[in-house]
Amino acid sequence: MEIDKHLRERFGHDAFRPGQRRIVEILLEGRSALAVFPTGGGKSLCYQLPALLLEGLTVVVSPLIALMKDQVEALEARGIPAARLDSSLAADEVRSLFDRIESGDLRILYMAPERFANGAAWERLRRVRISLLAIDEAHCISSWGHNFRPDYLKLGTVARELGVERVLALTATATPEVSAEIRDRFGILGSDHVQTGFHRPNLRFAVTPCPAAAREGLLVDRLRQSAAAPGSTIIYVTQQQTAEALAGKLRSAGLSARAYHAGLPDDCRSEVQQAFMEGRVPVMVATIAFGMGIDKSDVRAIYHFNLPKSLEAYLQESGRAGRDGAAASCEILACADDRVVLENFVYGDTPSPRAVRALVEHLLLQGERFSVSRHDLSVTTDIRPLVIATALTQLELEGVLIPGGSFHAAYRVRPERPLARMLAGFEPDERHLLERMFAAGKTGRKWITMDIVAMSESLGVEEERLREALQNLEALGEVVLEPSGVRQGYRLAPDPPKAGALAERLTRCFEEREQAELRRMDQVIAYCESPLCLARELSRHFGDDPGADCGSCSNCLGERENRALPAAPESSLGPADLEIIRGVMAEKHPALRQPRQLARFLCGLGSPAASRARLWNHDAFGALEHLRFPRVLEQLDTMLV
């Protein structure tokens, strides 16, 4: 058969892995499909092979630039024309890329979901026949999913409006509820949902209940016992400061360990990751910022020093072990004290009803056509950027906001030759406009900064006209452009709902999401305290049952006596805590006026307003992080009236 020939000649495989052939056949028959395969189960082949056999372009939606880059390089090495469309590309590179697409020179295009909001990219894609839209990490689509991304919510609409012929949704972590929602969004038949099972016999699962104070010693013992064996280890923690501190303790104990988290500079993160991939650093202590797109086959152990935030996250993180098929261990050093920090992160993301109302009123007062910066909205409302994006997406889905694409609010412009010579060949009207634009820009030593929004108001010229003028100069090679300040364009729907009703619906949406996250933590605690086979319990959570106990997990081997996780008694606010609260209140920081703002600050949860005021260096920041957020908020509600 032709697919077997391509499998051998283009991908170097003699046989398909479980589920792969069925997915490829569904797509070639012209239908959409859902592939729920375990980590390392070969999901990428399910769209890469059909892309060679289908007429038209295959577009792959992926949330990670690093993963896209690796996939493109691997495909090009096999002689398969592929490229990626992401924020790292310059304007001329984007134009060249679309020229390749429209000429039929490209078979596979990787892009982040956010790129569909770019007006120019959208218009170019509308001209192209898209035979397949493959959506990696498809659980991000679902409001029930553990890793929700608002831009994924719009992919159903994207597929319809671009006339996509078939869709392939791929994930390793879909519960039955999430799978049902994915199928519904893309019209996937139940019979075209292929799930190969979550159980991996080479992974040994263990839960070891232990007090927080005992975890470091226990971890050091585990690592010393395995230090002589080849392979790597990943240790997952919740907070950045824990990663740094624990890596330091392990080095003090004579172990080679490094920390990885989102707070490190980009070059440092790249260096640490490369050292781990090359085996120069055998132990990585990391937050969940590490691991997506990491394909290292010899990870022999994964420890969760802190509780995972959900079973979906645990399956994904533990699935990075043993990808070579050899035995590997996945152990949770379980202490219920971790729940306070995990819960507080959830509560910290939920905006107050007052903030939601302010956001809605601001949007409804913008007029029929307008544009907004997510960053600016985040700062003015003190709602985190991801939550702002979720609110805007929800308003789009409800038909209140009609998207008009994204664009840049400002440019840095570097002329390649003197202005008079540059403009000599232009028609008088165009030359006059460009002269006015350069005169209105802020001139530096090499670069001229042009705020398009402000310039449009001062010159009385539409923003799009100004952008076209600059892009024309760039196309002629006369200037180098560096865009900045992404804004989203919208039209307000006729007769939108009243602000109060709309704000109530959005507030309810965020509260429901908060409760869903808290239920996921209940599931983690229940898993850790269960007397049943751990591997089987994990599979059952995802609607799968291997049919028998694994026989190798800590429960099957009877290694645990106590089921309840150790936890310190819940702390209450004491006199010292109340004194801290009063001290901060007396300082009257504008960023901490509301009870929820101050509660986030005291519990060590960053917020846009507090960050802008540089309050993360304040002595009281995080002073009450040992307390549950609702308890702190309740106290503040009585004090800030």
C-alpha cells in the first residue's frame, strides 16, 4: 500500500504504532479524527504522513515555538517541505513563507493558535486550500481541560471560516468529558475517536506520603541510590524559589543538579536545557515550565517534590519518563500541605466581580470599531493577561465582540539611506505623507519610533494607511522595521447586552473555572490516598481500564502503611499576621486598595497592578503565603470597608 511505502521510505519505519494506521486511513477517507495517544505514542506521524498524500496544505497548530522548530528541522532533514509561522519571523520572512505556500512549494505549516488573529496572515490563508488542520495539545480547546488556552477555543470557528477539509485533534491527556467536547467542536464521529490506552508497562508509579520537612532527605537518598545508573532525572516543584533552593541543596549533597523555571533569562534557560539534553546535567529541578516538547529518551526517574496540580498534568509530566521503552519510575513525595499554594494560585487567577464589571464597561464604551491592547487592559483592570484573553475570547464566542484581526501599535524604523534620497521617487501625495510621519516620529541615534495610534490622531490619517506606508518602504528595502505593541481590533455587535448582565455571566464563567481547578486538586489527593493500583487508577481517570493491576506500583507491592497524607494543622491568622496587614494598609498603595488585590499580594501572588508598582520587593509580599487565600480574603473583607 502507498501509506506503507511512505512510512518506510520517508519516515524510516517498518510498521505503524498502535492507532496510527487507523487515524491515517480516516483522514485519507476525508473525515476528521481525534487521536488520544500516550506521550511518546507517535502522534506527529498521524498528520505528517497524510500531508504527503493529500492535495493542499496541512496546517499544524502547536503552542510551542521550540517544538515547532524541532519538528520543522526533522521534516526538512527527510526532504519534506515544512516551515513555521511564529513571532520570531521578520516581515519579509513571513511574505516569503506565504509565497511558498501559494506556489504549492510547502506541504506542512506549523503555527501558534494566536497567529490566526493576525489580519494579514488570515487573508493569505483564506486563499489557500487547507486539506488538513492538525491541532496538537487539543485538550487546550476544552473548558474542562487542565491546560486551557483561550485562543484554542476559536479553532472550531477558524476551521469553518477557512474551509478546512478535515481536522485531526491530538492529545495525550483527554478525559472522557474533554474528548466529548473536542468531538463536538469539530464534528468528529465517535467511531473516528481512536484511543490506544494510557497504561505504559515500563513505568513504575509510586506515592510516598511524607511530611514537608522530610522530603529533601528522602529525595537525596533516592538520588544517591541511583546516581551510578545511566540516565537522567526530572524533579518537578511548584514554585520558582523552590526550584532554586532545592537544586542548591542537591548540589551541596554532592549531586549534579540545575534549576529551570520561567524566571530565568532566556539564554540561561536555553543553556540549562541544552546541558540536560546532552547529559551534562543529569538532574533537573524544574517547574512545569520545563518539559513541553522535550523528547529525551533516557529519563529514568521523575519525582514530584510537590503535588501536581491535576491528574492530567501528572500524566503529562510523568509521561516524559522511559520513552526508550526501558524501565523508569514516577514517584510523588506527597504532602497535603502543598494544597495551600496550589489553591492560592487558582484563587489568584480569578478576577473580582468589580474588576470584571470595569472591563466590560470599558469595552462597551469604545464605540462601534476599536482596538485594545491586552497588556494595557490587564494593567488598568488588574486582571492577569491570560484572564483578559479568556474574557475577550468568551465575548467573541457570545457574539458581543466581532474580531477584526491583530496588528502592531508601534514600530521602530531604521532608514537605510537619507530621507530625501529615499523619498525622491514617490508620488507627491505619498512623499508628503511619509515626510509628515518621519517628522512626527521620535528620533534616536539610529532608530525612529513611530506610535501609530498617536500618529493617526495627530495627522488625521487612518492607522491602516500609516502601516501600509511603512510596510511599502520595507518591501522596497528602504527601511528596517521592528514592530511592537500588539493590539486586537474589534467591532461591537449591534444591541449588545447590558454591562451588568454581561459582567455577571463572565464572573460566573471564571468562578466555574475556579471550582473546576479545585476539583482537580481533590482528584490528586484522592489518587495519592487510594489503596488501589496506581497505574490502573490513572488510566481509569481517562476513561481507560487496562483490565488488570500493574503489579509493580507502590500500592500493588504493599509498600505503604498509611493512606492519609501528612499535613500540618491549618493555620489561622494570628496577631503578627494582623499586624502585617495593618502595616500594608497604612501605606495606602493604590495597587492594593481592594481586598482581593491585597489578599493576592499577601499570599505571594503577582498581579499586573502590583507588578507595575514594583511591589514584589516589598517585605510583606508573600508574608501570608502559608495561609489559604479565602481565609485571608475573608479577613480583609472585614477590614477594608
